Amino acid sequence: MSNVLAVLFDGVVYSSWLFLMAAGLTLIYGVMKILNIAHGSLYALGAYTAATLAGAWLAAGLPAAGSYAMLALAALLVGVVMGPLLERGLLKWMYGKDEVVLLLVTYAAFLILEDAIKLIWGVESKTLSEPYALPGNFQIGNLAYPVYNLLLIAVAILTGLALAWALYRTRQGKLLLAVIHDREISVAMGINVNRVYLVTFSVGSALAALGGALTAPTIAVSPGIGVEVIVLSFAVVVVGGLGSLGGAALGALMVGIARSAAVRYWPEAELFTIYFVMALVLVVRPRGLFSAPEARRI
């Protein structure tokens, strides 16, 4: 029973991290029909910015609890700065082109951002252990876990609830849903689609950066951390269905628990397990578990 609880808890923690990444990716695709490969670099930027800001905060001798505010500030800064910069400066000029072109454009942005990260922060790893160790540990059976993991789960749940509320309970969210359903009709109704795209991409960028910022205290932040993230995020959104927020949550949970069980009982198959889940779902549901039906044009 202790092993089962450990597998479930590890799976939920990993799922929470995956959801933060996949939510931004699926939001951008759902609204803008862009498979944003640069999402991985935005995650890395969030991690590096968090390590820099929180590290400077702690080095100044300020209260360690304030480092959590620095993690949130890092995600906000990346979303506010890089979201508009990429969307207005690059993607805006590509709307209306084939989705493959947009995919290649975001891949080019990914490569540029990866080199920019190395130019700014160098190739040495950055560490930020204080926020991770500060809350202490708790027990599940005979195993000790950092309380920080509970913070990650709470942030993922609150993020999902906030996105669902914003989409389905607010006027702006309903306008966004209208753009998702039919862009041309939305323009005809007077909806500022360009503004919707800008806000959507900025929010998606902030979510990617938030995932990176919350991960920074748990890893050595180093060049290349965005590569694995974007691959795993794509796996999650494909399982859940491209453009589905609920699908991203369920896909993250399925992948997270499957990966946790593999790590516990068959470590060699960790990566295989993730893609086995994806392949199994696609055999049964080729468009993912919660893919939205496409509108027919006459």
C-alpha cells in the first residue's frame, strides 16, 4: 500500500508540472492554431529568470519566504515581455499561412531563444535550492517528501480552475471561445481578434514560464532544459486533444501516473511508457480524448 501511495503521489506531482506546461500550449493552439515549439524556450526563460531574481533576493539577505514572490514575478515578466514580443513582432506577420509554416517559424524562434539564453546566462548551471527546502518535509508511509511538491499541486489546480472560470464565466472568455469557433464570424461581429491573439499568446507564455519558475528550485537550471519539456507537453496535449483544457488536465494525469509507475517498477521503460500511453490513446481516439469537432464550411 505504501508503494501504491508513493506512485500515485509522485504521479500527481509530475502531472501538475506537466499540466502547467500543457495548459499554455493547448490554449495557444485552441485559439490561434499554432503548435508553438518556442514554448520550451519560454519554460527555460522562466527557470533562468526565477533563478536570477530569487537568487538576487536571497543574496541580499532578505526573508527567504519572499523568494516565492520572485518565482511568480519571473513568470509574469516572461509572459509580459516575451509574449507580446513574439506575437506582435513575429507571428503577427504569419497569420493566414499554412500551419506548417507557423510551426517552422516557432521552431526558428526556439533555436534563437536557446542561443540567446546561452549568451545571457552562459553555459554553467544555476542552482536555487532554498525555496525547495524551506517548507520542510512530510511523510507518506516510510517515505519523506518535500512540502514544496504540495505547492506545485496547489498551483496547478488553481491555474486550471482560474483558466476554466476565465473561459466560461467571463465576457472576455466567451469572446475568446467565439474566436476559437469561427475567426471570420468573430471579426464580422466586431471582436478585436488581434487583441485576443495577443492576450492568449501572452497568457500561454506566462504559463510556460510559470512551469519553469516553479521547477527552477528542484533542478540544476542549464542549457537545453526546454527541449525535453516541449516533447512531453506535445505528448500530453495530443493525448488530451489539441485545444482542450480538460483534455490537457486528463492527459497530464494519465502520463504522470504512467511515468511514476514505470519509474518505480520498470525504470528502463520510463520514456517508453509516456509514448506508449500516447500511442494507445491515438489508436482508440485518433484526435485525442477530448478533441473538439471542427466546424463544417459550406
